[in-house]
Amino acid sequence: MVEVMAAMVLATVVMAASISFLSFEKWTSDALTRRMTAISLAKNRLEYLKRVPFSEMSYYAENDVRINAEGVPDETGRYLRSVVVGAESFATRPVDITVCSPGQLGRPDVLVPLSTIIRDPETLEN
């Protein structure tokens, strides 16, 4: 009888550890997927801004716009995107893009910042 109880306790401990490990593994996998998607969203927005007429680039500044995994504004989207377009200086503009995925309790558990300088293509020499 004691051996049976000890075996049940041991089995319960092993199962609890397995469930905990699988839960952590799923959270890690989800976080990695969200991070890769956030990186892709930030890069896609940057490529889009490079095709916008240089004089109109400041119109694309945005702050915490909720977007879906395709980068389309969506009130139920899982990601927040912010774009800061700096002032023009010597035919260039600094651009800062941040994409985050809020986790539990509203804190971002995935945060991807991307910064670059975009040059006015009309000033490039041939």
C-alpha cells in the first residue's frame, strides 16, 4: 500500500514537471513567432517608406497603431506599430520604427526597434 502511494506521488510529480516544461516550451515558441513577425512587420514598413515620395514621408508618422500580422491596421490586431519620421537634414530623414506585441498585463514581451536614415533619391548622383 505504501509503495503504491509513493509511486502515485512520484508519477504526479513527474507529470506536473512535464506539464510545466510543455507550458514553458509553448510560451517560448509563441514569443519567438511573435518576435519574427514583429521583425518582418518593421522591415516591411521601412521598405514601404523607402518607396514613398520623400516630401510626403512625414505623413506616415504614427503612434501605437494596432495592426495585424500582415501589417494592416486592425483594432483586434496583436501588434502595435510606431513610426517617427525626423526632420529633413541635408536631403535625409531619420526614421525610427518600433513594433511590439503586448503580452500579459499589457507589458510588451516582444519589442523590435528599427532605425535608419532615408536619403532623398532625387539628390542621388547618377
